Amino acid sequence: MNMNLMTNQILTDWQPHHASLFGNHSLALAHNLATSSLFTDEALARLIENSPREAYHVNYSQKTPGNPPKRREGEIKGLSGLEVLDTVRNGNIWVNLTAPGTVDSAYTDLLNSIYAEFEERVPGFKSYKRNLTILISSPNVSVKYHSDVPGQSLWQVRGTKKLYVYPASKPFISQPALEKLILGQLRETDMPYEAWYDDYAEMHMLEAGKMLHWPLNGPHRVVNENMLNVSFTTEHWTDELRKHYAVNYANGFIRGRTGANNLSQQITGLSYYAKLGLAGLVKFSPLNPQKKRSTPSIFK
């Protein structure tokens, strides 16, 4: 890891009032990782070459007349890491490295350093089950409207992209859709989207050295500018986020079995503990509706 990552703070413009915004509103901050040796072509090429098949995704967006674009999964065969980067630089492709820390522990160190800073600066914030995914994407590609289940941030290292963030409430995300997402019955990129949603979105221009953290489950989409983009996401859980997860999991199960509506979202009281118990029983039983989906590779 760069020495400056161990001696300096990663976030360079933190202000005391940011602590009250963290997790409650979109929070755009500056960081010093745009010059880190962890994200050079050489470092990324080594990660690509050494990542096992289960630790990356390669996708492109297939367009056919009269149909919306479809995301297609591929795999890397017979190319060096630098050749993969050249292909991405000149194509319509994105590569997601989902476990870089298993290849090089410096990325785990970076992840821990990031969360150490947040935990030091945000009173009461304690995170676990953290993850870092590196995103390498072609000029002008876009990521569809979607929502994520854990706490999420996007860190821009190279290039520029537009990030649209939408309110985490109806009509931009419905409660049944969120429950299906948590239960694995809805792919994150299959969420309903209407063009007029953009009238109510925040648009952030993420340049190298910028990051954004947004409220839990906030829908968002991304459009690259006309250059290779390198960024990474960080995700985490807290006790409070796990409570929301358990309630939504239980509500999704109840809704699917009974068709009930107007289910409580409370994360305190007797109803919460009943749903926590239900979620635990269902999740570790044959009734668990979550199913691992595998996407076959159709290109190399």
C-alpha cells in the first residue's frame, strides 16, 4: 500500500457536521486515492490475472432492435491483465473484481482504514461484514437503475461519471420491490424505472478523488463520461441496518404467503422481535425463498 495511506487520512475534506449527515443524506466527500499505486494499470492487471473465476464478473450490454439492453456475463480467457484493460478501454464492457483483498491484502487494509476513519468521526457508527469491489468500465457505459441491500458508497479513482441518486421511498422504490430484492426474487438491476424519475434525482459528477455515500437502499444509476473509469464500492452492515434487513425479510415472506399489505416497518417493540425470530427461522430452513442465481458465461 502507498505509505501516504498509512500516514494520512484518506478523506481530505471532512467537516464536523458531516457526522450528522452520514447515512441520512447523500454525502459527497474528497479523498486522496486517485494517486494510489493500488489503482494503476499494473496493479489492476495483477488483480485481474490472479482473481479466481468466482471473484470477478465481466459484463457487456447487448442491444437488439426494439428491446431494452440486456446485461450479458462473460469470462476472461487467454488475455493478460493489461490486454483486458485495453479491451475495456476500447469496448462496451465492465469488469467487477469482487474480492481484491483475497488476492492482495493491501485492499483489505485500505477497506479497514476507510471504515476506521468513519467510525472515528461518526459517533456510534460501528460496521462489520464490509466489502470492497473494484469496478473497471468502458467509456460511456451505464449501470441501470438499481438499489443495494447493505450500506453503500462509491469511490471514483480514475475518469469521470455521473451518478444519479433517487429518494429511498415510494414511488422510486416500493416496499414489495425492496422485499423481493432482499429475498433474492428480484435482481437489483430489474427494478422498475421511469424516465421522469430523473426530475427528482440528485446528480453528482464524480471525478477522480471524489466519493459519495447515500442513504440505505437509495436507488441510483451511473453513466460514464467518455473515458476509462476506475472506481470501487464499499459496503457494510451495522446493527441498525441488520434490523431493517430482518424486518424487510420477514415482511417479504409474510406478504408472499398471505398477500398482506400495510406491514409494519418498526425495528423496535414486540412486532420487531417477532419478525426477527421469523426471519431467523425461515432463513435457515427449507422455507427460505432466497436462491443463489448463477448466470452462465456467454462470451470470452
